[in-house]
Amino acid sequence: MGLEMKIENVSDFELIYMVEVFADEFSNLFDSSDSKRYKSWLYRTLKNYEEGNLKRNVHYEPIKGYNNLYAFRYPHSKLNPRVIYAYINGHNNLILLTALLERKKSDYTIGIERAEQRKKEIF
């Protein structure tokens, strides 16, 4: 049995949680010149969810072949960041499981596998 994955509430949000490593994982994806822009994007995306505006479209997608795994991405970005999450308490809350830069298909596959493992540790 592995270590227990801890979850934390995301600051400024009531309905959104994250695994304890998510914030550092997300921050470490970007250099200082890109960090502010992508943190702002993540905040806006989470705010949209909290306000009930997160809709399934090109930028928010269920991950095929996995139960309760979803991703959202920054559209038209050369870095192509993705955040993989799951719902908890039905679709009332979400938990951010991992973040990655998709430079090649295998990056996304590795991120999905990491998120699935974290989800199993939580649920």
C-alpha cells in the first residue's frame, strides 16, 4: 500500500480541492515569464466552474476509457498545459489531480495514468 494522498481546499474556492502536490506541480511547469499568465488562466477556469459556467466543450473534455477523469486545457497555447481532475460528491465539487504540458501524446498518457493513480489513492 502506498502513501495516503492528502487533499486540500483551493484558496478562494468552496467547491474545488486539489491533491497536496498539485500547486507545486502546476507552478513547476512554467518559467517565471509564463507563470503569471498560466496561474491567471487556471484561476479564471476554476472561477468559471465555481460560478456554474464550466461546460463540456473543446476545452473541457471527459477522458475516454476512464471513469470520472476529465481535462481542461489552455486553448491556442504553444505550451499546451492541461489539468486533469475528477468530480467528488456527484458533480458538486472537483479535485485537481495533476497538471502537465502536452508536448507529445505520451505526455498526456503519462499524466492520465498519474491522475488515475492519485484518484485511486483518494477514493
